[in-house]
Amino acid sequence: MNISKSTPTTSLRQQMIADMAARNFSEGTKRYHVSACKRFAAYLGRSPDTATADDVKTFQLHLIESGIKIPNRNRIMGGIKFLFKVTLRRHDLAAEIYHLKAPQTIPLVLSQQEIEQILAMAGHSTRTKAMLSLSYGCGLRGGEVVRLKVGDIDREQQIIRIVQSKGKKDRLVMLPDDMLTRLRQWWPERTCRYDGDKPLRERYIFPGKGGDGHLSRRQYLRVFQATAEAAGIKKPVTLHTLRHSCATHLLEAGVDIRIIQALLGHSDLETTARYASVATGIIAKVKSPLDALGITDTPQELLKRPIKHGKKTKAKTKPERTR
């Protein structure tokens, strides 16, 4: 059966979801995998369990020709590979799926002045200013900001607990004094219409509309992009740009890279080390070997300058043997 939005949940989809649940996949991974299989089914015009090796090959070519970015392409094929390898036990089709190496790019980083412009433009909304301050000031991902609960804020220790984020990991980040002030400014404006009966510690700091859930990451992204545009930022920024900027500015301020790694929740130090390539403050302080030459003369004066040779040493001659 075809896996699409217009059809009810199929047995194949149910089986795939059960396989992912048994492996304790995150909700995000489940959504990505199911979405990938929907896309493959729409391309085929039939159920993925009827796919052939040629179908898999042509679909991979179709993704590249459609201009999709390599990381997204790999994510889609990863979901389809799970379907073939685990749910359908079609190892022959799974073997047709290959991983493409994505080009190594440097993260987009905003200057501190640009960050100030964005936060100043967000000043009309205490909620927007609080959310953007968390993204930049604490290096949080967009999803981490919208999922924050009151109980995650520890005023006594001045830390924020990030619970079960990417990779199912907990971590701690700093709670700046200014950040606590901005959260206090937002709280009186926050509606308790939908979660007033919940314990205070269990309430989301940024609730969504029409229910007791949190604001969606997509809604937060739209708010940020509108604010950045109003602030005159022309760069193609995303919420992750604020996180990149936080890490880069910490590195430029002399914070140890392993501390930055812990704050961002990176498993691999190499991921954090990427920010050294965009830390303009550090790069600008590097002394070029050109500066050590001390060339101040004009080209004409340099041509007139005598060329210095090294000291000539007389070759030692061996004494002639007497016969």
C-alpha cells in the first residue's frame, strides 16, 4: 500500500514504526524516516515493498538532479535503508543505497554588532527577546529553547538544564544574569490559560497556541527570520546561526575549547574545532611571516641595495705527498 498523507496508517508503516520504537529511536528520527519512505512511495507511485534495485538507483539519481542538498539526501536514504534492511529484510535493496560525502563548509557567524541589532529589534516583544537571548547567550538549539520548562532553570546555581536533547543527552549551560532578567520580564505576559492546573515546574516557558504543548520550532524560526530581516540582516541566517555565533564569540574571548564542547553538547571535539576557522578575532591576531620581513623601502631602493652573500670560506687543500 502507498504510504502517503492522504491514506490511513498502513500495516507496513505500523511495522516500521514498531521497529523504530523497539530500537528507542527519538520522535524526530521516526518522523524523518517515515517522511523519507512517503517521499519514495510518492516517487514510485506504489508501495515501497514492491521496489526493485533499479527503482532505488533511479530515485537516488532523482534526488541529486532535483537539487536537494547532500545532507538531506543522505538523511532520506538513511530512512529508506532502515525500511529495507530492518522492516522488509531486503538486504539486496539496502546494498544499493550509498552515502555521499558532503562538502566541508564553515558555519555562518554573525558579528556582535549584528547580534545587538537583532536583539534591539526584538525589544518590542519580551518573548522574542527572551528566546533569542537563550539561543545566542546560552548556545541552545531552536528545539531546546522551545522545550524549556520552568524546572529546567536553576537560579541558585545559575545554570540551565537541557534535558534529553540531541543524541538523548542531558547537559548544563550557564544562566547569565541578563537572561534571568529577561525571563522574569516575559513571565507575567505568559498565558496560563491552557496549563494553569499543571505544577509550575512542569510548565513550558514558551507555550504553544491552543493547547498545553510548547511553541513549535518552526514558529520560532519564523519569528527569528522576521526579526533578522527587520534588523537589516542580509545573510541567510537560521536559528543555528545564533548557536554558531555564541560558540565563535566564546572562543574569541579565550574560553577553553573543551568547555565550549561541553556547553554545546558536542560528542566530538572536531565538531567544536570548526569554529576556530571562523573566529575572525583570533585569525586577525595571527602574525603573518610577511610582517617579520620589515620591508619599508621602495622597489627602486630595494634594487639599489647590495645583495648580501654569506662569508666565503677558503677550501682546505691537502698537502702534497713527498715521494
